[in-house]
Amino acid sequence: MKKNCTITLIFFSAFFLFAEICAFGCGFEEYREINYTKEMVQAMNAAFKARIELGLEKGDEKILVLTNASYGMVSGETTEPFLDIISNVTACSMGTRSLLVVHTPYDKPLWCALYRKDTGKTVFIKWKENRFQQQVLNVSPDKILGSEAWKAAAAGLIGTETLFSVVTISNSWSAGVSQHLLKCAEFHNHICPGVNAGYLLAEHLNKNYPLRRAEQYVFVAASPTCASDVLQIMYDATVGKKGTFAKLVGKEKLKKYAGDLWFDGIPLSPLPTIAIRVSKSSNSCEGVVLGFDWKSLFKDTGVDSQDLAPPGGQSNPLYFISRATVSIKLASMKLDDRLKYVKDVKRFFGQAAMVQKLTSEGTDPYAVIWSM
């Protein structure tokens, strides 16, 4: 049995107490006694040290906290108490959009990144070898988006995948992206071009095909992309609820249906989803094949699309740098300027049962739609 360390957290303020008396007519507030494991006490000490290293006081609005707490583990135990700990240490919270919980597998160790908006300085802490270790780095685009800088940072405690998460989410947050995109980033655990595309598809649907009474969206991802995760989150159209279906479509067929949107050499689908607005009450559906103009996007952001599939794949820093660069540049663009990349490729209409036909095993959904 683990030895527990009991910490009673009591925050007293004359002003706060006076406000409580005026508002509730009572003289004292009751505080909950919190029992932390010794590992969580270590986590608290590591968080304090990280904030001091960052050079900011508690409550500073320039702090963003990213963590996998409640997903990540420490000594076989879940880590949801760390959410309260880091909030107490920094005053960051979900309500102020300054505390984001990044989804990771449950077998990963607890980690946390404290990011300073004005300088890009980031302090990363992680449970490793039975203790919390720390790495200090700078994730500003001008500091991190170079091959040598990326390799040096990724070789440290943070590792490549988490570095990509921290770089893309923190810089997008700093640019002021929407809460909806941040929630999708928490689930997908980073912001990449595909996540941005999914968010823009959703905004396009909200603007041009808003749901009416008793309607719901069903999505067919053919072939599936990162955009599918975003649409599932924004519309609660999950796979388990039969709101999203994934189907594999060969390259040659996809090229045929994509037409001018086809972009040779880029590992991103020009047709990220088929969106179907279904009304069971009226036994009808209205759908649209949505396309994404990657060619124009890469031209506008000045990124060489070939860098998305560089020699060596993910072992090559360009794989991540190119994706991060596009995502960070998109974050600074106005929504209307970003929406221009979304295209209506083909609209169709039918009865509600059409969804079953489009999603049935072995069916090419585009062939069905193009035959109407």
C-alpha cells in the first residue's frame, strides 16, 4: 500500500471572506482536505519548479498549460489530481482556455508543458524513471521550425510526437484560434493540416448547410483522414453512434472524382468527407461531397508540399516541420480567408435509406453519388 501525504490546502483572503459573507450570509467557507500520494506531491514540486523556471507569477495570462493528466499514469495510478495541482500552481483553468488536456494512450506517463506566450519559452516535465524530469526549450516558430533545432529538442525528454503536439497547439492557442478547434486538438492530440481542414469543413457546413429541426449529420470518410476526428467531435457524430463511417477508396478512383482538386504527391485527401444531412422524420437526406484545395493552401503558406512526405518519413524533421508550419500560418488567418479552401464538389438528394447504400460493405460511395 502506498504511503499517502496529507496536504491541507487553505487559501485565506480578507476580501474573499468578506465577499462570501455578503453573498451567502455565512462567516466561514469549508475546505476539503486533499490526500495526495507521494508521487502527486512530487508532481506539485515539479510544477512549482517549472513555473519559476518560466519566470512568471501565478495567474499571469501569458501562461498556457498542456498536460495529459487523467490519461497518463504514474506508478500504475491515474493522474486526475494533477489537474487540480497544476491549476493551483499556475491559476490556469479550462474555463479560461489556459489549461488544455491532451489525449494520449493510457499507458503513457504523465507529462505537462508550461508555455510562455510572449517568448515561446516552454518548460516540459514528465514522469520518468520514478521521478519527474524537466526539459527547457523554446517553441516559437522562428526558434523551433528548423531541422537542427527540431532534432535537438526532439532528442530530449519531450520526444518527437509530444514536441509536435506542444508546438502546434501552443502556437495556435497563442494566435487565438477558436475553442472548438482547441477541443478537437485535445482529442486528436495535435493540430495538423488535416485537423485544420476538418474544422473548416465544419464551419463551411454550419454556414451553408446548417442542421434544421430533427436533422443530424452522417459523415462518410472515403478515405479516412484526420478531418474525421474533428467532425466526430464537433457534431457528436462518432463511429459508435453510426455518425461517421470510414471507407477505403483507391488512388485512381479518388483522382477521378477529385478532378481539379487532385494534387500529385501530397499524402492528404482532396475529398476529406461526404457530409449527409439526414431527416428520419421526413425520410429524406441531402448530401455534399466536400473537397479541400491543398494546392492553393500550400501556395499561400509557402510550404513545399513534398516536405510532407520527405525521405525517411517521420524520422525526417521536415515531416513534422512542414505540418507545423502550415498549421501555425493557418492559425493567424481570418476565418473567411481559410474557408476559401473548402469546395462543394457534388451535391445529391435522396431518401434517408441512401445512407445505408453509401455505407454498405464493398460499396464505392462516390460511384453511387456520381451515378445519380
